[in-house]
Amino acid sequence: MNKEFSVSLSKFQLFTTISLITLLLLIGNVIIIQQEEKYPGYIYNAIVIPIIISCYLVSLTIIKIDQNNIYLVTKIKTFTIPINEVQSISKKSQQNIFPIFGWRWIFGLIGYTRDGYYCNIKDTKKLVGIELANKKYLISCDQPEEFIHLINTIKNDKKIT
């Protein structure tokens, strides 16, 4: 049994991402155009463009589930969460989301929260918290209820056998 759950940006996150990228690139180009010395603008762009690209590369693209694992897939890395190590999984509210380390609003919220969660969120209204013994994940997916139900079903089936 293999199942995939899509992860997409909310309209707010999409608007914010486009707006911030446009603003950041516009600032760099204005610096290049306005100043006789072009290096500050080029240095600014040399810092900002890799940050934008890295935000894109580490944002969550899809969540895959098989009988044993949950796979959080980004463009450059896949995080594997063994289902038998999941202590609890539940829908979360968006009240306490504030990354203390990471970034916010460019391709979602990515980083670590005050509560110790690793977060990779594209839609704050569709949050799922996954707690293990030593790690906590806060993610979003397009069908959070179905995702939670599937994980709980797999966990219960493993307890029976």
C-alpha cells in the first residue's frame, strides 16, 4: 500500500511568496541602477537569490506513506519517519506557529518552533503534528484528516498483528 498526499501553498502563502520575491529582486536591481558603484547591488543579489532558491529546494513537495514509513519529500531531501515510532498524530491549530529558527513567508514556514517542532508548512489551516519520542514535526498537507486517519489505521493494524 503506497499513498501520496499533495502539499500546496495556500493562496495567502502564494501571494506572499510572489510579493516578497518580487520586492527582494526589485531592491537589488534598484541598487544596481541607482548607484555608480555596481558591486553593492551585485553582492545583494548574490546573497538574496541563493536564499530564495534554498527556500524553494527545502519546502515540502509531497508526503508519501507505505506500510512502514512516512516520507516527507522536498526537492533535495526526503525525511523518513517510521510509523511504529509515531507516538501521536493530530490536527493542530495555527495559533502558536512562530519559527524561532528558519524562515517564514517564502514558500511557506520552514524551521523550528518554540515548542520544539520541526515545521515545513505551506498552508497554516491544514496543519498536522507528528510526535515521536525524540522529535516533533509540524507539516501541512491538502487532506489532513485523511492523512491522520491513514496513519492511525496503519498503527492499529500493526498492533493487532
